[in-house]
Amino acid sequence: MTVAAPAASRPAAPRAGRLALVLAAPLGAIAIALAAGAALIAAAGESPLEIYALMLRETLGTGYGLGQTLFKATPLICTGLAVALGFRAGLFNIGAEGQLVVAAFAAALVGVAGRALPATVLLPACIATAALAGAAWAAIPGVLKARFGAHEVINTIMLNFVAFALVAWLGRGLFVAATVHTAEIGPGAVLPRLGGLIAPLRGSPANVAILLALVAAVLVGFLLFRTRLGYELRALGFNAPAAEYGGVSIGRAQVTAMALSGALAGLGGLNFVLGYKHFFELGFSDGVGYMGIAVALVGRNHPLGVVLAALFFGALSYGGLAVNQRVSKEIVDILQAIVILAAICAQPAVERAARRLEG
């Protein structure tokens, strides 16, 4: 009787080649963006090598810069995971910004109302509230998609505006007088700064929320690649009719995927509310929900890729501030845009090459 060779004994060349192709798109996109940025910096009368060296030194060469990079990358990891999970299930969640805002507002309210509670109760309550609020807000377009076939792109975009308006309206009676922010949360809800645990990061806003984001990335990877639910979600994204024929409930899977996506996005708001300012403030998100789309695309919708892409965009974001006195910060925005466009354009070519390799 012939026994098939185990996966570990099969030739590794095709797998290595596919890994190289997977890495080629984002790395190539970054290289193209850096080359274009160098041309813009030179046109502005500065040395590209000096500016890039300054950005690298200020973001990764100092403890404070590294802390700033981690701080800016934290919500991007969460929103990138949210978008990536939706993509894996064949859904385009553009509502991470609204889900993050609603979740942060809800977590802040719990943190203020439970001010007298101990940390063992209040902190888990705030984290759970953020995840549940984000999940509930994202489940709305999921239900509309499953029940009526309404496209999730339109619904999530519209719900972003609804979220902003709803929070602003509710805040009229809850914000501190003459401000656009809530009262401070109770001390039991505060996430510690990493500077108190890691001396070189002292003074930076980096906090334990980055650890929550990394744990979320690990859990998403386990869910997608080691569980039945993850298999169903990926099957739904690959071929919905085939998944339904195989026994997957399309509607239930869509609602589940959107709810999980919203929960991940909701965790991104904890970085600001629990770990930094210790209150909710209108406008704090600054587009990180939309940037999560770019993070997911550059990270190839893989949890590890999302983490690395978020760190890259976080470093770019703070690096732009660090070199602002020598070159315009808008150059960094252009770099981000070129990375995204190059990654999108390279995607079809990479997929075709991967199919040829597998064939």
C-alpha cells in the first residue's frame, strides 16, 4: 500500500518560491516609495540619504522614538487586523474608523462610571466593552449583507458618519464643560506605560495596549489557520458558492466575520483612551481606521504581515514629524500613498506568478 509523503517531506522549493513572491509585493512597493521619496527630497534641496538616516535614527535609534513608533503602530495593528479578517471572508470592511470611535467612547463611559472599582474589575470591563461595542456596530452591516444583500462597502462607509455624529450628539451631555472630551477614567482602567517597565522607552506614550494588539494578532492567526470557523471564513472568501455547497451558512459566517472585525477595530481605541490621555476625545482617531486598509493590503491580509506593515507605517508617521523642520511632512503622506498604490498594482502579477509556480 502506497502512503502519501507527509507535508514536511515534500520539496520545499515551491513553498520557498511562494514565500519569496508573497514578500516581493510589499518589499517592492516600499522600495519604489523610497526611491520616489528620494527624488522629492532631492527636489526640495535636501540629501535623501541624510533625511532617511535622520528618520531611521529618530524612530528606531532612540528609546523615545521607538516608543512613539510603537504607540502609532498599535491602533494600526488592530484596524489592519479588522480589515484583513474581513478580506479573508470576502468582505470589505471600510468602517473600522467608526467602529473604533464607538468602542473607545463606550469604554471611556464605563471607565468613568466605574471609577471606584478595582483594576481587576474595571480594566477587563473596559476592554470587553470596547470589543463588544465594536462588534455590535460592525454587525449592523453584516446583518444587512446577510439578510438583504446590501453591500458592506456602502453600509460601513455610511456608518462611519453615523458613528461620528452619534458620539458627538451623546457627548453634548457627557463631555466636560467647554471641551469635547469625557472626564478621566478611573485609575483602575489605566493601561500602564511601557516606560515604567522598559527604561529606554521612558517618556514615550507607548503603553500596554501594544501587547493587547500583538495578542490579538496571534489569536487572529490561530482563528484563521487552526480552527473550523477560520476555515469556513477563508472558504467563504475564496468561493462563496462552493463554501455554501460544503455546508457553510453564508449569512451566519458574514455576520460573524463582520462582528469579529469590529471587535478588533474596537480594541484599537484603547491605546488612546486607556493608555494615553485617559479620556475619550472627539477626533482622536485621526484616520487610523482608513489607514488600516492600507496596512492590511501591504501586510497581505496575514496577521504577521499586518503587524510588520503597521510598524512600518507607524515609523513613517513619526518619522515625518521628526524631519519636519528640514522637509515637508507631506512627503511622508506621499510615501504612504505610493506604497499603497505599488502594493495594489503588484498584487495581480504576484498572484499570477504564484499560480504558475504551483502549477
